[in-house]
Amino acid sequence: MGYFLAAQNFFLFGSSAVYFAILWYIALQTSSGTWIMLATMATTLPQILISLWAGIWSDQYSRKKLIIASSSLVTLLTIVTALIYFFASHDLWLLLLIAAVRSLGSGIQTPAGNALLPEITPKKELSRINGLNQFISSILLLISPILSGFILGQLGIIFVFVVDLVTATTGILLMLGVRAHQQKPQKRTRIAGLTGIWDGLRYTFSHQYLRNFMLFTLIAFVLVAPSSQLSTLYVKRTFGSAVWRLTLNELLWTIGALLGSFYITIHKKLPHKIRLIALGFAGSGISFAVMGLSEPFWVYLVFMFFSGICMPIIQATSNILIQENVSPTRMGRVFSILQIVSTGIYPIAMLFYGPLADVIAIRYILIVTGLLLIGVAGLFYKRLPQLSDKLKDLN
């Protein structure tokens, strides 16, 4: 288990460092909103497109080998493309290609990793291990932009890719030591591409409980998107563009995420998962609505911190719910769907929120989406618990 957690977070650390470096480097080189939009799309859309296929591969092949193979290929392609950029052609499109390749890798590794975790973890420890994984991830997400900024400013972006090579190689070596010893490996039959995707979609949406869970998750994360993607722009427009304000905006959210992850870690069992997820969404909605009010900057930061506490609770508890109840033979595909309807929905939602933010004040977007999210959280809690008896049908 220690090998798995270390490997996954080495992969995350390297990918996060590369993401921030590419985004900031392009911003410094171009000062173009269009290029920033392209960079954001390159880091998100490929992950969405590959997710359903990745779910099939995760259910058909060894999840451990799939993570190792995808990480090795992504690292190789990243280094080769980076060398071409620095020694042959200084075309920023090559950096977008690196971002897209890494996004594809994340789209494969995320459902595979979430589905592998129950294979190597006793069921009674799932809550604690998921919380610990979120906690470590939050720490690394706090460190990686600092490291990227230092390397970018002092050494140059090429050294970020060197760090990525080291972290990826370490992660692969650690993943080789993972042993799925808690249960016998599942016998996996061959799954045809489109047939396998359709089977995963039918399995998910033919069960009333899962169908409602995915629907409410989709709606909720569409409402979360503006606070996640527009907060930096909101701070700049509302409170000023001082670097320390932008830094505190990210820092307070990450510290909150650390506390939220710690809460999950100290609980060996979460008996009321739907209630906890609903409270997380409601707490996020309250935070977004207050953040949109004309308040002093410190009040904004307090509720940004509070929203940071809520998000890992939502994500970790959702993962645990699926890990404990979904058939292992379809778990990869269910996680790929969850990935799409949660964070994967951000770039699609931003096609609406981005232009809207240039027409009306962002604070109004935050207030409206926050209030709507509170209502969705109430419906989430009201609708899903009465279907809890359906969980026994998911296997």
C-alpha cells in the first residue's frame, strides 16, 4: 500500500509541476488569453476523450501494468518533445502537445488507480487510505507550483522536465513493488471497444442509484466550475492584481484541502457517505455565494479556505462509495464516467462561463451558482438515501 500511495503521488507531483510550468511559461511568452485558453484545453480535453476507453482497459487488463505502461509512454513522449522544442524548434505548439499527452496519461491513470486501490486495501481501511491519499496529494499540490516557479525563474523550463523524468521514474519503480495481495485477481475477459463502453454506460445508468448519483454530481460540478476556474480572474478584478493576493488565493484553498483530507484520513469508516457529500456541496455553495459578496479580502479568503475543506471530502467520499459497492469487473468504467461528470466537465462548462464573465461581473456568477449548488445539495441528499437499498444490486 505504501508503494502505491508513493507511486501515485510521485506521478501527480511531476505532472503538476509540468502543468504549472507550461501554463506560466506560455503566459510569460505570449501574454495572450487565447494561448492560456488553448493550454487549459490541452490539459483537460484529452483526459475527457480517453476516459471511457481507459475504463475499458482498466477492467480488461492488469491495472498495475496499465499505470506503469501509460506512465512510461507519457514520460518518454514528454522528454522527446521537450528536447525537440529546445534544440530544434521553439514552437509553443510543442508545449501544448506535451500538455495534451500528459492529459491523456492522467485520463488513463486516474480510473485505473482508483479501481486498483480496493484490490490492495482491506475494505475496512478504504476510508482511511483514500483520505491519506488526498492528504498527500494536497501537500504536493501546495509544493509543486512553488517548485515550478523557482525552477522557471532560476533555471529555465527545461529543468522542470528533468524533475518530471526523475519523479516518473521513481513512481514507476515504486509501482513495480505493488502487490495485489488482499484478494485474488479478478479474471478479466476481453472487452470490445465500443461494446465495452456501451456496457459500462448501461451498467451505470441502468441502476437508479448510480444514475442519480452521476446526474447530481454532473450538475453540482457544473456549478462548482466558475469558482474553480475564475477565482484568479475574480481576485484580480475585485481586489487587485498584487501577486501576494493571487498567492494567498491558491494557498488558502490548498490549506483547506489539507484539512478536509485529514478529516477523511482519521475516520476508518464513513457510515453516512451521501450526507457527507451533500454537506460538502452545500458548504461549497455557501462559500461561493459569500465570496461573491462585496466583502473585505480577508472574508473572501476565509470562505475560499472553507471551500477547500469541502472539495476533498466530496471527492474522497465519492471514490469510497464506488469502491465499496460497484462490481470490480466494471469499476474502471464507472470511475471513468465519474471522472468525466466531475472535474472533466470543467472545460465544457467554461465554454459558457468564460464568455459570460466578460459580460457580467464574476461575483454575480459566484452568488447565483453558489445558491443553486445549495439547492442541488439538498436534492442530492433527499433523493439518494431512499435508494440506498439499491446498492446491493450493483454487484
